[in-house]
Amino acid sequence: MSHVFRALSDPTRRRVLQLLREGPMTAGEISDQFQVSKPTMSAHFAVLKEADLVHAERAGKAVIYHLKLSVLEEALLSFVHSFGLGSETSDPRKEPVK
């Protein structure tokens, strides 16, 4: 989970994930959306891959990135549950489910 939150801590990486919600994109298409160098974008892609938030596939000379939304959802749900939220018994006004 710490890899996911490290990846999400940067606004550029969060924006990359937002772009990928629209569908797969090449590294070049994503990079064109930012005013940073290619090595900087490569570093961002590496952090996202390390967190398993994206999948990269080669297509000739291009690298196509895909969002792995299930990994993001799982990490966020796990985080919420670690605080006792999001479960049937987390609402003190409700009786525990027996």
C-alpha cells in the first residue's frame, strides 16, 4: 500500500492516472500533456509501475500505458478499512451485524 500512496503523492502522477481513466495512451501522448523532460516523465512512469497502478505494453517503438484501476480501488479501500470505516459495523449508530 505504501507504494500506491507514494505514487499518489505527486500531482503529476495523479494527473497521469486521470488521463488513463479515459483509456490507454502512449508514453508520448501522456508526456505531451506536461511541461517536463522525458527523463522526468520516465521516472514518474517507473513509480506508477512500481506501485502496480499502470501496465506498460510495447507496440513497436511505442509504450502504451493502461490504468490498473482495481489496484487503486483495493489500496484505497484497504486504507479506509484500516480506520474502521466503510464496513457495516463502522457506524456507531448501527448495531453490529451478527
